Amino acid sequence: MQNCNNMSKIKDRTEVQKFIKNLSGKTKFIISKNSRVIGLSRQTYQNKLDSLRFQKIIANFTININPNIQPNNLKYVMIEIKTNPKEPELVEELLKLSQLKMLDGIIGDFSLFALFIFKSAEEYYQILNKVDDIMAKSYFKKYQIIETIKVFKTNGISLKNSKNSFDNGKKIDLKQIAQNSSNIQNQNFDIDEIDHLILKILQEDQGLRPISTYEIKDLLVKKYLKTLKPHSTISQSTIHNRIKRLELQGIILNYTVNFSPMKVGFKGKYYIRIKPKDPSKYNELAFNLVNNKNITDIFRIGEQLGLFAIVRVKKVEDYADFIRELYQSNEIEDTLTTFVLDELITYTNFVI
């Protein structure tokens, strides 16, 4: 690695955010293309990229996956956990679970918040058994599972604008949403185990440069051989075609990079539960809230305050403005906020 002093450093946070935004897109990152978009030479762009890596602002390339896939939608499950500060091994055991996508220290009755994503009900129950075993050894043995009913927005990406969504960005019409839902269920978006493995590799196994189809093929054989059917052979061209199909079907929502929100300038993270005045308007309220730039994720959950949102702000003071704006809509009866103290999975991604 070059000495950071010899690199083209990016010091201004606005420039950092602009650069990270440039690293995300509907298609795979190509340095020659991305550098032209922001008017930099390929070498200058590479130097800035190396600087972000050296400063540990970015970690690895990844993708975001549409949860609305067939034959089984991805299952998002949240778990609130009460822990003792003297049992760090509990956190260590949780972090070993690859399905764990978010783990935060929080204030309140619980001290940890975890978000898991599962590809099937079977995987959910297998991992839940492991979580049960971990919690059985904990001091308080207190945890609460929150299952999501629907995902409206994930990592800053509104699902109403995706190919596999209930709405395509037009004016919200609840009857049309219901009709679209019925139509989607009749469309063939089935993906098989090989597709799941390719998605897993693109999301979890990329490093500080985008992974090639040759490297994906190599990982399929070396890392996931037991998962593949006996005598399965997968060529690079097959992998390429499968990835293109996953892109066209809207299953790959975007290509992006994991980064440290704190180092990029997002100082505040909150969870907010929301109850509308009219319970029949949960969907309509959620589709309105997806347009709020401070909200990165929105879920429908089976609780009295039935919308659950993740909010990120650049300054803690900005959250007060967010709440005031929220209530100005006159659609909300009640909210409950949880403040995030610490992100235990340092790197993540969302649309800036």
C-alpha cells in the first residue's frame, strides 16, 4: 500500500459523499466509466479510491438484493436483546452469523438491536435455534423477536420504484397497488440455489475491488461445493448471463460499496416506530415516507406502532427537525424513538 501522504486525499465530507455516491449504480463498477462521470482521470480516481481505503472510510464492494423475490421472499427479522456489559462473548457469537446484517448498541429496555436477513423459512429457524443457544448462556436471557410483514425501503432504495415492487413511482393508488401485487405473484421471478449463491458472493465475498466472473466461479467450487448439486459445472458465461438476468429482473437493486457512516458524516442513527391515525392507511403512509431522504429503511411490523423505520442524520440536532416534519403531515398519531449508541458492524451502505 502506498503511503497515504502520496495519495490524492479526500478531506471534505461533501466530496467523500459525492465520491461514494459515484461508486454506486445499477451496473457493475468500472473505473474508466465511473471516473469519466465525475471528470477525473483514471489514475486520479484510483488514487482517491486508495485514499478512502487507507483511511478506512470504505471497506468492500457489495450489492443490495430485492427482498421481493420468488419462490420465497427474503425474510427480515429484528431481535432486541438485553445484555450485561460483562458478556462481550455474546456479541462475538452473534457476529459469527452471516445472516446478521446490523448489530447496534441502543438505549432502553434492551441494549442490542439486531437485523437478520434470511433466504428461506428453513434458514430462519436454523439460525433462530443458534440465537436461542447463544441467549441461553446470557445473563438476562431476555430477547424479543420482531418479524417484518413487508419491506418498503431498504438501504435507501425505495422498492416502489423497483421492477418487483407494488408501485412504480406513480401517484399512489391503493386499488392499483393491490392489483399490481396480484400481477407480481403471477410473474416468474423464481431464482434457484445457484442464483442465491451468486448473490451471496456478490454481497459478502467481494474485496476492495469488484469481483470477476472467474473469481465467482472459483468461489462456487472452493467455498460452496457442498451446496452445489453433484457434478455441477458452471461456466463463466453462465455466471455472466445469470447476473445479467438478476439485474434485468430487478433482483440486484444496485452495486455499491460498504462504508463507515460516521466517517462519511452521518453522526446520528435512530429507530422509530410509527402509528398512523387511520390504521387502514399504513401502506399509503409508508409509500409517502419512502421519499424522505433521512429514512434508509421502512418495514411493516406486527405491532401496535406498525411501521418501523431506520433514520440517519448528519447531526443529532437534525433528528428534531425530522420529527417535527413528520408530525406536520397530520397523518401520525404516535411514535416511539430508539437512539443508537454504537454500530457494532462498522461498515454498511445506503443511498447518500
